[in-house]
Amino acid sequence: MWNIWSSEWRMTSRGRSYYSIAILWIVVISLLLALERTNGAISGYTNITGTVVNIMLYILPLFMLIFGSFSIANEMENGQWRLLCTYPLDIVSYFFGKLGGQFTAQAVCFSLAYWLSMVIGLLTGIDISLTWMLVLFLFSMLLILFFLTLGLFIGSFVSTKWQALTLSVAVWFLLIMIWPTALIAILGALPYSMIGVLMKIAMIINPAEFLRFFLVIRLDGGSIFGQAYDGLVPLFNEGIVWGVLFLYAFVFIAALGFIAIWYLKRRRAQ
């Protein structure tokens, strides 16, 4: 697994697009900070903070889905997967090595851009709360982890990069762009007594919504949620939330990893 991890990390970090993405993150985050500056000190959850979070939700998941799915789809398309299958390769090590290498590369790229942008913001006189910086950074890291996992999951089921791109955009469009609209349409056809429970289930199913909920609560913005979430807000305000977050990440990665590994084993046997 460590060989695949290091190989994936080296291949990703040596590409020209890797540094282009780093520059893009610096520009985007700096512009977001400049936008937030108009609101005074950057702390807590405000309308501008909500805009920052939404923009991060639009960009990060799409990029991570594409990077993750291309990581496996490229090997399927160019025949490298067939070559790997001639070796006694452990599929578990292959999948999680890919995930580890991609996450390391993307996390390093984003972290450098993020903290450099924060330093630039502080030097230009923007008053940024440490809690705000740390919570938004953790939110971004978990977005990268979850959607890279989902991207690798998609890559395990496709044969070409074109298929990977199509599915990645479709999943991104569903989970990020039309999720609220689809949820409202579905819940509107159900009895009122079921709405609260199904809204909580929908939040758990969608990692982007789960992380958005976590971030808003940690920035003391829980009052914006409706009555359906009253039972969850106190839980996310307590220290136990870190255990909940770890358990959610473990179950999410393990579930997608198990299905992807099972299908990759079938593909190798064919």
C-alpha cells in the first residue's frame, strides 16, 4: 500500500496542473477573504461566511470527484490496470493506497494555498478569527477526503476518463447543485410527520450537507436551522461531535471502499 501511496503522491505532485490548482486556490481564497473583509472582522457565521462556504462547496467537491475518478479511470483506459493485474496485487492496498496518495497531494496543495492566503489576509489588515480559520480548514480537508473517496468509487466502475468525467459531474450536480430542490420536491409529497426524520437521513447521506451542518454549528450559527434539527444542534455543540465526525468518516470511507474493492476484484478476475 505504501508503494502505491508514494507513487500516487509523486505522480500527482509532478503534474503541471498541480501547481495551477495551487495558484487557483490562492486566488479564490484571497478573493473570498476580500469579500468577507467588507463585513468587518471575520468570525462566527454571517451571510458572507455562508457565501464563502457555498463557493467552497461548489469548487472543492467537483475537483476532488474528477481527480479521484481519473486516478483509476486513466489506468483502466491506458491498459495499466491489466498490467497491474498480472502481479499479486492486493486490491485493498491498491484502493487505499490510491486514496492516501491523492489525499496527501491534494491536502498539501490546498493547505499551502489556504494558509498562505490567510497570512496575506492578516498582513493586509484583515481581522480573522483563529476559530474561523481552523473550522473552515477542517471543513475543507474533510470535503477533500470524502469526495476523493467518492471519486475513486466512481473510477472503480468506469472504463474511460470520459465516463469518469460524466459520472463525476452528474454526482456533483446531484449532491451539490440540485440537492435542496430535489429534497423539497420529494418531501413535499410525503406526510408531515415523516419530514423531520427524512431530512436528518438526507443530511447523513450527503457528506456535503453533513459537513455544512457541522461547520455552521461550530461557528455558532445553529439558529438558522429549523425545528427538524433541534435535536442535533446540541449534540454538535458538545465535545462528542468529534467522535461523531470520526465515526461518520470511518463508515463513509469503509462502505464506499468495500463496494469499490469488491467490484475491482471482479474486474480483475474477468
